[in-house]
Amino acid sequence: MNNVKTFALMAGLMALFLAIGQLIGGSQGLIMALVVGSAMNFIMYFFSDKMVLRMYGARVVSEREAPELYQMVDRLRQRAGLPMPVVAVTDQDQPNAFATGRSPEKAVVAVTTGLLRMMPRDEIEGVIAHELAHIKNRDMLISTVAAGIAGAIGYLPWLLAFGGRDDEEGGHPIGGLVAMVLGPIAAMIIQMAVSRQREFEADRVGAEILGRPLPLANALRRLDALAHQIPMHVPPAAAPLAQVNPLAAMGGGMASWFSTHPPTEQRVAKLMALAGGR
């Protein structure tokens, strides 16, 4: 199903580029849109994980650079029956984490420096187990591509400005303005393709990987509280990849358009129900 959704997103990106290219630039705009849309789809599939890391300002770390973190990920991924993912760290004060990549063999687990600094060890393990659950459930392809596509839509005004006909040829001078209005709306629709249910399932599988649900439940409470207090500087398009909404401190506005996270209290309640059943 995630593969089908990914294909639909990529087809939708191409259709959006073609429609606006035709609208603004006629046959010339259509050809340019076809070239740009094809290139975007190629980039989205093969390089969107790198785009996500760049959006978060994350850097890959080795075992020598972050031995405790690396060994923690290694130990938990073995329990999950997964290949060793790439480990990355982003210099953000807000405690948070995300997973990206198009397959378990190409996966990345990234955490913030705030997570490593502020969270107890057992809760960090719960956070990492949740991200490994996303990898195990193969959630990252759709999430990573969606984030990349939402970011790519921001280039539509450029396509209209430079790829369309000029006014003497009958172009549409307000095309760029229209794209600037439609871009965030299209991005919101794309982000909603990422099901909120994936977070509940990742919580459940993460608790299984860890062997107990309470550390993850406690971690979610702490992450959510601190996300409302400490802002994170990340493009809204990448926000749905994080374990809790990293833009919570920003309140409403455009940040709310990209929210795909279910309420944290619901996630905690489900984990506590798991704990009560053991």
C-alpha cells in the first residue's frame, strides 16, 4: 500500500507540473514541465532521504564519533531483525528524532542533540525503537518522498516565472502568484497522504522491539512537552517525519497545515493499555 501511495504521489507531482506548465507556458511550458517533473521524480525516489537530512541540518556520524548512540541503535536494530541503519545527528535543542530512507537497507535514524542531552537513557531507547519500527513497517518511503515532493512544490513559482511565455505571447503574469498560493495547499494535501495510524503502529511495534512500552510512553510525554517549549528550525514539509510535531511551539499558521501527528495523549494511552495488559 505504501508503494501504491508513493506511485500516486509521484504521478500527482508530474500531473501538477504538467498542468501548470501547460497553463502558463503552452506547449513550451508543457515540455519544460515534463523535463522538470521527470527530474524531480527521479530525485524524489533516489535522493529524498538526503534532502530530508539537509532540511533538518543532520549529519551522519560514525561509531567512533558517537559510540553510545551508535551501539544503542545497533543493539535495538538487532532485536528488530533489521540491517544496521545509518546514524545521524542534528544540532537542534528540541528533543526529537526521525527515520528516513527508501528501504530498510537504505535507512537512516537521526536524533537531535537535545534528545541526547535532556532525555534519560531508557527513554532515548524508546525513541529509537519507535524509529526502527517505522523502518520495520516500511513507512519511510512514502514519508520521505512526501516530504521531498512538498519541498519541491516550492519550486513551482520558479517554473512559472522562467518556463512560461512572456506577456506578448499571451502568458499569464499572475501565474507565479497563483502558484505561491497553491503551493502550500498542495503541500498540505500531500502531507495528509501520510496516515496518522502509522504513528500508533510504530508505537506498538517500537514497544515490542524495546520489550516494554513504558519508556516510550514516558518519552512521548517529555518530547511533546518540550516541543511546545523549544522551537525547532525545520521546513514544515519535513515536520511529519519527526516523532512528535517539531513545530508545536510555532502554534497555528502554516505550521498547522503540515501536522500529521495524532494527539500525543492518545498515543500514550494506547501504550499504557499495552503496559496494563502485561
